[in-house]
Amino acid sequence: EVQDIRSSITYLRLGLRDALKRATNSDRFAFLGEHKGMFSRLGLTKGQVDLLRKDHAIYMVGDSRINIAGLNEKSVNVLANAVAKIL
């Protein structure tokens, strides 16, 4: 059961990395594929985090920390496209 959860988080993490690469046409977020665990920081500024909240109704901690386990296949693409728009 724990292995299934770990595999799911890894799948979502790699999916987010790939979606961000497609959306931004950049390897800026390649580091996500190397992270472990449920959380990652996207490296966005507080101003960019505020724009995601204001313009896209996407909420995260001010230091751009996100909960990978809280994503799904659809939200990965929504997040990636929104991040690309605020960069």
C-alpha cells in the first residue's frame, strides 16, 4: 500500500515536470523529477504566487511550496499552464 502511494506521487511529480516543460518550453522545472516526498517548491516569487491566486485561483504557500499528493492528472496541466502564464 505504501509503495502504491509512493508510485502515485512519483507519477504525479514527473507529470508536473513534463507539463511544465511543455507549457514553458523550458527545463526550468526539471529539478522536480529529482525531488522526493509529498512537497516541492516551484521557485516562484511571492508576487508570482499572488498572481496565481488572484488570476487563476491557484493557492500555495507564499514560498511556492506545493503538495504533489494533492494533484491529479487534470490539475497538473491546469497548474502548469497557469505557471507558464505568470512567468
